[in-house]
Amino acid sequence: MGKKIILTGDRPTGRLHLGHYVGSLSRRVELQNSGEYDDIYIMIADAQALTDNADNPEKVRQNIIEVALDYLSCGLDPERSTMFIQSQVPELCELAFYYMNLVTVSRLERNPTVKTEIALRGFSTSESEGDPTQRGKGIPVGFYTYPISQASDITAFKATTVPVGEDQQPMIEQTREIVHKFNSIYGQTLVEPEILLPENAACLRLPGTDGKAKMSKSLGNCIYLSDTAEEVKKKVMSMYTDPDHLRVEDPGKVEGNTVFTYLDAFSRPEHFEKYLPEYPSLDALKEHYRRGGLGDVKVKRLLIAVLNEILEPVRERRAYFEQNIGEVYAMLERGSARARAAAAQTLKEVRHAMRIDYFEDRELIDAQSEYYRSRH
Ligand code: TRP
């Protein structure tokens, strides 16, 4: 049986929020604590963040510590999960350089995540390149090819399992294609990874506090893991519910009601016992809301209690690590060294499969020696 290895990561462009927590962080901690995996690598993808932040390297630099603090405060443990910084593993670049030959431009163009991101960032496509108002906003090559670099991140560690949100599905597919192509040309070397999606439907994509499809820093609709209890309270109190639920007596809608979506994602039966014993379950609460006679404030109070109960231990751990920043960097340095050793091993195998390990290739040197000797 092959080893079970996890690799996943985040771009350091901001502090992590509840969307990250339900979509990936809490799952990583569970996977770590399950003891089912031989190795777990968690990468801070600074090089990938630079592919569309070339003009703002300071943002990336400052956010490495934020992401590391969020990791540690959620319960990722450096003894069991290797946390590292992408740019400190230069082997990843070399792998990407070889993989680039296995991917066509049109295949990159079809990557749905890249397409969406290009639209989101207002990059111009080749047709509008001549438009003077768009000048300088063309798509950086590095950004365009980041799916290939992501394939290096995954394959360098021979990851079998990549726990990520659904938006990353096209990246995993592209990685699998690269692995398949590499192995069929150069011989069985790389491991085809599987995606591991979040289980709970409400976690697939947590909406923002404004009800918009996604929690996102640029939309300003996030609840951060590092928010205080008071900030969480304020944000929940201002959350969108059902716009037609004007008076308490009115029947309310639960579908598309963000407060209930959050309860779907975060509440557990024991929370009801503790904070709202008059309701045996979330279903009973929903039922009352639909019928009418249940006010938004009561539901919001429950959500505040639930979120703060979940976030309290996270805040406590963060407070500790914030007083030990030097230690956090030392942890990342050790993690990066460990990651580098693993990636170097894979790179060695890749070079061997591609037969570009000339100096270790006795057969090549002997055969050519023989050939030229025989001509004299
Ligand atoms: N693209 C991921 C994101 O934006 C970050 C990332 C980079 C990643 N390399 C990875 C995730 C490899 C999983 C595996 O969140």
C-alpha cells in the first residue's frame, strides 16, 4: 500500500475567515487528528499570491504571519502537519518548468477557475490588448500558468489527497492530467491526487454576512477567525435575513436566509441544549421561523453564541502565538526545510525519469565513450 499524503494551502493575501474555517481549516485539523495520513503538508502559497500581486509584494510578505497564526490557532500542530512557505522550496519552480511542456495554451485557457479570476481582476484578454484604457492590465504569464505551478505543489509531495474547496476542482483535474501525461511519456513516477471536498453542503461555499455568494475580503463581508467576540456580535446583528420577514408574526423563509445558512454550517445539537433549550434541534427552530412568530434577533443571538463558542479557543491560541512571533517563523523555517527535502527527492526521480540526470547516468557516458573510441 502506498502512503497517504495530504497537501493543501492558502494564498497569504489576508487573514483567514469563517469561509476558510468551514471549507477547509476545521477539516484539516480533523484529518490531522485522525492519524490516518502518513504525511500532511500545509503550504503558504506566497509565490502563487505574487502571480497577481506583483505590484504589492508587501501585502504578501505581511500576511504570511497572519495565515500561520490562523493555522496554529485552529489547532494545526507542527509536530503532525508540516507548515511551510512555497517560495522557500525552489524545487517547485523546476518541476513547473518541466510540466509547462505538457500543457497547451488552449488547455490553460479553458481552466474555469482561471477564467473567473481573470474576469474578477479585470485583466484584459488578448482581443482587448490594443485598448489604451486597458493597457498594462493584461494577464501576467505567471498568473496564467499558476495551475501548472499548483500541479508542482501537489506532485512534489506525492500527495494522494488534496482537501480544498470546490473552486479548486479544475486545478486538481489539471494536475491529474499532467501526472497522467508525465507518467505515460517518462514512465510511472508521479502520483495522481484525489480532491477531498467538504462534506456539509453549507460548507461548500459559505456566503458573506451580506448574503452574497461568497465570503471575500474584497467584498467586506467576512467574519475573521481573529475577530473579537464583540466584532462577531456586531457583524451577526447586521446580517441579512429574509427581507419579507418584517414583523415577528410574519412567516419567514429559511432558504437563502444567511443566518440559517450559518447555523446549518456551525450549529450542533448540543448548542440547542445549551443556548435554546426550548428547541430540540435546528429543524424545530426553522419550523417555527417558517410558521411565523419567531424574531430574527433570537436566531441571531443563538448564532452569536455558537460562533463565539467555536472561536473562543481559537482566539486563546492566537493570543499565545502572537506573543511568540519569532517561534512561529522558526516553525515555518523547520517546516520549509522538511518540505524541501521531500520535494528534492521527487525532483530527483523526475530528472531520472526524464533522463536529464546526466552525471548519474553511467550508461549514457559509457555508451558515448564507446562510440567515440570506436571511431578512432
Ligand atoms: N490555489 C489555492 C487557493 O487559492 C492555494 C494553493 C496553491 C493550493 N497551491 C496549492 C491549494 C496546492 C491546494 C494544493 O486557495
